[in-house]
Amino acid sequence: MNGKWLMVNRKKQFFHLPFTIHHLPSYHSSLITYHSPILSPRRRPGRRILKALLPVALLLVLALIVAVGWLAYCVAHPHRGSYLLTPENFSQLSNRGLKATDETWDNLDGTKARGWLLRGSEGAPAVILLHHYGADRSWLLNMGVKLNETTNFTVLWPDLRGHGMNPPVAKSSLGAREADDVAAAVAYLRSLKTQAGRPLVGGEIGLYGAELGAYAALVGAAQESSVRALALDSVPASGDDMLRVAVKKCAGMDNNFALWLARIGTRIYFLGLKTGNTQSCQVAAQLGNRRVLLLSGEGAGRLRASTAALAQCFPTQASVEVKTDLPLTGLNLPTATGEQGEAYDRPVIDFFDRALNSNPQSPPQNP
């Protein structure tokens, strides 16, 4: 073969040689091997980049999974501490003997509920006081005592799911089950008897709630026609709004990405529980002729606007009272002075007195 081209092996593959072959026996052509850089395949840069980024991507996915799980656990298990005040402590600190008892009853799903009960006059209405997320029944003890003393109503302070010391239900459902628990609490009040065996609660039922308690009270009232009066403080606009509040409280984050992660996590964590995203406005539109007092203030953040907007959703506007410029809300009652607490409690007590009692003990407020 002449020139710089040489056929190597019998597959007729030609390679360029750096020298000239003038004479080569034909029977040696199959024995010639020549190692050239051209034979080595080039590595694709995209594959190398993919291999380098794969561990980073796996770490990001793992971090997202951990964040989703942590957020779900965090919002379902709010902070628990000792009660600020108990009926026993209250009796020791005041001149009044408080005859509140610690009671338990069954929820609709078979779990246990608990609360303090202060009995009122036979046949009088009753009021259930529902605290906000991260609090417990002790936050509303003082208000309930004053309500009972003013009206002779029976008062019930439940601990919401996942709240209080050693709760019988370990995790909060952020309103999904709490609304059903309101119906169970109403049924419990209806079951109470006097020593003579007559029904203790013979009138209508009132509900007070702040934030999570307000959301549960609103949705629960739609299931109970005997609930005729609602005092709602800082009401979330929906289940997602309540979830956002919980994420901010437990994780210190208030953005759509954190809400998205928490929504995924809670749907997995509460697998089998219909959480949904019930809109407060849609529920309010179904309540008919109920007496409603809406409360909020600057300290409630975004819940102040949602509470003001909720006022337009009730079918009977004449039965709705709105006070959204309060210096103190149900979210920060324990930090109030005695005078500030009284300024908040008294309008709530007067509202229930007028709304539930055929013979009000306190004079109606001037508009």
C-alpha cells in the first residue's frame, strides 16, 4: 500500500498514518495495529454535569421531605405548657368560691374530650368558650367566671385537640375535627341533669371562639340549630388561612412556599381525615338568623381583615355586630391588665346576655 493510508484488520477500516509505507507484504496487513487518539471515544459534557448534580438534587429532595414532615408534625402538635390558672388557683386568689369541675365526654369520632364546667341556674342557657391555637382553656377562665356570675348561665371550657397538659387527643386537626367536637360538647351540655333529674341546660347555646376556636365555632354552629349566638374573635377565612396561622406560630414562617409544604405534609399526616378547605364565608351564609358578634384588632394581623369581610357573608345583617378596632383581642388576653381585660370581657358578656336570655341581667349597649 502506498501513501499514508493503511487498512487495519479485515473489516476494511482505514486510518491515517504519520509516515509513508513504501512496501509491506499483504499477509502482514491483518497483524498491524496502530493506537491512535482517534480510537478513544469522547466523553459527553452533559453526562458529566448530570452526574455531578445528581447528589445535589437528591439532597434537595431529601431536605424537602424532611421539611414537609417537620412542618406537619409542628402544626399538629402546638406548644403545651402549664395552665395559667385553674379553678383551684382562682378560688385561692379571689374571695369567691369557684365550683367548677373537671369533666370528660365523648367526641363524635369516639375520642375523649375534657373541660371545666361551671353550672348555672336550672333551665338557663349555656355558653362554650373555645381558645385559640397554641393556648388552652385557662386563657378564658376569668371571662367564663364573670359570664356565669353576671348571667347565671352554665359555662363550659373545653381544651381543643392537641392543647393543654397531657391532652386526651394528642394532635390538633386545625379545625377539621374541632367543628365536630363542638357538636359533641353541645350534646354533653344537653345531657346534664340537676339533682332533681331535670335538664340543667334548658335554653339556647352560645359559642365564643378566638381564631382556631372561632373557626371551629362557626363551622360547628352550622351543624347545631340550638346554637343561637356566636361571639367570634379574629376568624380565619378558610382552613388554609388557619394552616398559615399555625405555620407562622410554630415555625416563624409566613409565605406561600411554607404554606404549600405544610399543606402537603398535613394531607399525608392526617391521612384518612377529610381536612378540606372550608370557607368561612360560605358557612356564614348558611347560618340563617343567628346573633353574631365579630371582634378583632390590629394585633390579629391578617385575621382582622378576614373578620371584617366575614360580616358581609351572614344572611341577616341586622343581627351582626362588628368591633374590629379593639386594642386587645382574645389572642392576647393573659397579657392584659385587669382594666383592659374587663373592657374586652364586658361587651362579650353583655352580648350573650342579650342574645340568649329572655330577661337580660345587664343593660343592652348603645349602638
